[in-house]
Amino acid sequence: MTGTVMEAILLKNGRIIDPSSDIDLAGDLLIEDRRIADIGPGLKGPEHAQLVDLNNKWVVPGLIDMHVHLREPGQEYKETIETGTRAAAAGGFTKVACMPNTSPPNDNEGITRFILDKAREAGNCQVLPVAAVSTGQKGRGLTEFFDLLNAGAVAFSDDGVPVRKASVMRLALEYALNFDALIISHAEEPDLSAQGCMNEGITSTRLGLRGIPNAAEDVAVFRDCCLAELTGARLHIAHVSTKGAVEIIRRAKEKGVKVTAETAPHYFSLTEEAVEDYNTLAKMNPPLRTEEDRRAIIEGLRDGTIDAIATDHAPHESLSKECEFALAANGIIGLETALPLALKVLLREEGFSPLEIARLMSQNPASILKVEGGSLEKGKRADVTVIDSELPFTLDRDSLFSKSFNSPFLGQSFRGRAILTIMEGKVTFDLLGLLREG
Ligand SMILES: [Zn+2]
């Protein structure tokens, strides 16, 4: 059963994976009064506790996705806060940060409060609003950072579009410094990417499609790293897709610039070959790149240059994908495939440890956004995800909770997914009906 707050839940015989304390041990976890009450071997909960034998399934801190598009307000035919957060819970997420490019954009307290109210009402997943950097995301006047932070915004970004002028980005970083606020950069130089619809290279030439060169991303990442160095403010680079961007961020970090970065599962899973046959389901911005870029992204995740995995969940109704490639909308849904892809590529193909995956999908996003989470320590709010790393399943339309199903992974078989999601002690997803009354 889902949606019910249980006073006590005792997860027995799990593999407890807590990146905040570097723990990966067999044991139990007790949740009481919405908090983690105890952790360790051979726990005995109170008599009324709901007991689940996990048989060595992973127990990790609730996953956190720092980059989603929930489409509400304004585009409820693509997704709503209710459906998007249900998809999040099904993907194992207990917190998601939503980008401001709604209609109207989240550039004022009213919209920020509206998002938070809707999310609370839905109760599936905590939503952390990212407010716009500039009014109307037009790249001119800055929004009221102070008011937006008070209303509950966790960061600022014009994501969907880049902050076009370097002077405006500089001002935003200087303004953010007053509040130690985070600026998230959608790093794209529109003079180079204009009208492009896929990666620029041999494949785009063969398909006869206008390309977007890696340089469109690299130039923008470099600009924003320079501005972060100049101002001393905290910068986060969204959806890193190129080898060059990884190298620039690595160098900036070595110099002590306060920069962090995320990539999306599709950039470590797919290459531009996915758009052969003009498959609009693999069209996104930044575009899928080459195998060389994919390798660099994986190495960036391995050495800590890239701090986080974020989905860039971008739901679209079918019509906006069922059209000519160049005209199709950008983006894919990601909340329900992020963890399965991380298990497939990072865990099984690349040898990442479960702890590393928990760090990339929970601990690091929490610390970048400065929110509670990413930890299973005693006393913390009980945001907990149980993962069956071996459970086979096929991704089909009917099984998706998202309102849209624009995914290039439809019909594919996976091994491993979230089976139980608990947000602040409340069961928000229970695939196998592990928790029953009585
Ligand atoms: Zn973006």
C-alpha cells in the first residue's frame, strides 16, 4: 500500500548503503516517527512495526534528481506536478528540483509558492523549485533572488535557454554571492547551436541534418567557469554532454573555482547513433554526442569531475515528437529510467560501486543544493529507497507513471530498479506490495 504514514517500519536483512558515512554493510534499518531511528544488525523494532524482509536488497538514501521539468503551470498536457512526482517516486526519488521554464516561468514568489503547494498536495515526492535567473527568462533584468529564496527556491537558472549575455551572468553570480545561492547554467552558445537539431559530425552530414558542434557547449562552459572564478560564486553546470566540457570543469575545479556539474543518464548510455532513422525520441538539447564524448562523461563521473546524475526529465505529448526531425521537440523523460540505466552502464559495464552510485544520485545533489538528504544516519528524516539490483523488467508505455512516454528506451529490457520508496516515513511507491496492513 502507498500513501499511508506508518508509525514504524523495520527493514530487515538489507544491504545498507550510506555514502554519507561510507557504509556498505548487511543490516537492518528502523524508521519511527518519520525519522531513521536506528541502523545496524539484528534490530528489534517496537511490536507494532511493519516488518519487511529485504533479502539483501539495497537500502540507499532517497534518490535526488536536481534537474526535472514538471511542466506545471502551463503545459499540463505534457505533465503535471502530480504525475511527474508519481513518476519520481516510481523511479526511487524522494526529492526533485524543477526547472523554471514553465508557462509562465517561475520568476516570482507566486509561482514558486504555487509549485510547492501543488507538490505538497500530491505528496509523492518533495519538490525543490529552481527559480529563473532573469525576468521571463529573457536574459535581461534579474529576478528578486531574496524573495524567491524566502518563498522556497533552492537555486537559480534560466534552464531551457542559456543566459545569453556574459555581463548578465556575471551580475547574477555577483548577486547570488550575497545569499550563497547557486546558479545553474544551461551552457549553450546560441550563435553556434542555432537551428541545429543533432550532434555535428559525420552522422549529421549523412542524415542531412543541421548539427550542433561540441564547441557550442564548451565555449559556454568555459565562459561560465571564468565568471565563477571572477566572482567567487557557486556555479553548477547542467547536463554536461561533451568531452571538452568535462576537461574544462576538471581544470576549473583544480584551480579552486566553486563549480559543480551534472550529466544525464542518456549521455553515458547513448551516442548520436540513436538518432539514425531520424528517431525523434532520441532528439534532445544538448544532443547525444559521440562514443569519445560518452567515454569522457563516464571518466568524469568516476574521478568526481561530474558530481551528480540528473535526469533532465522532459515530458512531451506524442504530437510534438511525431513530426519531421528538425521540428520535433527536444528532450526525453528520465525519472523512471535513470536508476536502471545507472545500474546497467555504471554498475555492470563500468564497475562503479553501489556507494558511488548512491553518492552521484543522492548525497552529492543534496550537498550541492544544500538540502537535507543523501544520508541514512540516525535521526535524519526517513527518505529511503530500496533497490532490487537484479529485478528484470521491460520498459513499456503502460507501466510508466509519467503523463508522457517520450523515451528512446521504450521496449527495452532492464535489470534492476527501485521497488520501495519512502519519503519522510511515508510510503510513496511500493512495487511489490511489501508493506501491508495488519
Ligand atoms: Zn537545459
